[in-house]
Amino acid sequence: MNALTPLGMVSDLPSENQTNTAVREAPLGQDNSDERTDYFVRRDGMTFAGTHLLVDIWGANNLDDPALIDSALREAAIVAGATILHSHFHHFTPNGGVSGVVVLAESHISIHTWPERNYAAIDLFMCGACDPHLSIPVLRRAFAPERVDVNEQRRGRVA
Amino acid sequence: MNALTPLGMVSDLPSENQTNTAVREAPLGQDNSDERTDYFVRRDGMTFAGTHLLVDIWGANNLDDPALIDSALREAAIVAGATILHSHFHHFTPNGGVSGVVVLAESHISIHTWPERNYAAIDLFMCGACDPHLSIPVLRRAFAPERVDVNEQRRGRVA
């Protein structure tokens, strides 16, 4: 077993959050306990799989606190309307950086922090009815960054 | 507990792959069992945290096979020189799509598949000495896509 394993924090109790506000692919009347919520969407005359925000934050705090980061990313997922399936965070020593992911039914949120630089790279990739832009204020509150760079990419464009 | 939990596949036996070919931040002689390998790099006159490839594949196969996907992404990490810390894959029903992540010491690889569209969104985000471009041939062999769109983003540019 890798010596790093004991240092990982495994958070694998998915919430039961599920939003059901938009059109779904599964026909009505069928068992939708595992209904897919990451269907393709049409917006601004474009059809695509999902919105992927590449968020770089600078001059940020709390980047070496795995519990706070776990909580912030879960809240970020919930406010965007996403469904949490699994999360895992790794805490590095000696610099205290954290790397982790939250797997969503609608894709994922990830974070990689460099506390020594007060910098973190965050990804908010969400499909279907979710809106990752709603997650940005949550990140601002959790990390109080001096600067937030948001790079929006649309994944899986078909038209 | 979420009804989706039993459907998740948890693969959490990290490999012991570790490449040690580049300059490190930890001083020589210290215990480097958790030495950070995701240091900032300087390339093409630019200093940044890491290279993030957003890879969309079309006309692809094996997008509903979690075991194959797990194996392919692990191989993709290894050939790029990355260190695997954790992985988790979720298999959706009824469409068979797979969502998952491999957490690396040097960031992460993620995948979200839409077998009904023969499409998948893959992310290869790697820092330090890793080269995510080396992962692309592994993905081509695993999924045999008709088309591969690679969008390269440099995260955390400081200069």
C-alpha cells in the first residue's frame, strides 16, 4: 500500500440532494432512482454537454484546511443544483496543500491548492440543469480571494 | 444513504508509481515520502502551476465499461509520469454512462461519458514534471474515437 494512503481523507457519504426542475431524458412513470441528470442542453443557440468553469483564485485563505474545503465544495455543489455522489481529499505535507474532487451526477468539482502561494485551481464542471456560476459566491466566502479568474468552457458542443 | 451509493465502484488502491526526474521543492536528505510533485513550472517564457487539457472525444467506444475506463485512466496517469492517490468511478443506469476521477499528486484526471452519444469529456490536469499530452495515445487506444478535440489551458499563470 502506498505510504500516502493514511494521509488521505475519504468523504464518501453522498448527500441526497436532487433537483428535479428541468426536462429529463427518462420517460415518465419509470423508476428514476438513478435517473441521469447530466443530459445535453441547448442555450444561446448552442447544444452542448455542459459548462466547465476553470476558476483560478489568488490571494486566498484556508487553502490548507481539508475539512473547510470539503464543506465549501459540497455547499458549492448544492447551491448549483448538483447531486453529490462521492468526494475525496488529500492533504499534503509539509506545505499543507489539498487536492480533491467531488464527483457529481452532473460531472464534478475539483480543487488543487498551493497555500504557500495563496493560489488554488478549482474546476466546476456541470451538466443538465445545474448552473456552476452559482457556486462562485460560495468559493468567495470560503476562501476570500483577492482575485478570481473564471474561464468558461462549453464541453461537448454538437451544434 | 443515497440509493446511488451501491452502484458506485470505488477503486482506492493507489499505485506506487512515482517519477523522480525533475527538480523538487523538498531539500535533499529529508523524508520525502509525501514530497510534493506539483510544483510550478517555467516553460515557453511562462511560469504557471500546470497544464490542463480539456479533451472531448467523439465516435468513441467502451464508454460504458467502468473497469476498462479505470484501467485506461490509470495507464494514462502513469505514462504521463503522474502519481495516483485515489480513484472512484460511478456507473449510471440505464444508459451505462460512467463518471469518475483519478486524484493525482500532480492534480487529476476525470472522465464523464455519454455512451448513447459515443461522446466523453476527459480532463487531464497535471503539474510539475508530468506531461498530459503523453496520455492522449492511451485514450485513443482505449476508446478508438473518430475525433479528438484537445483544448490546452495553462492554470495558475504568474508570469
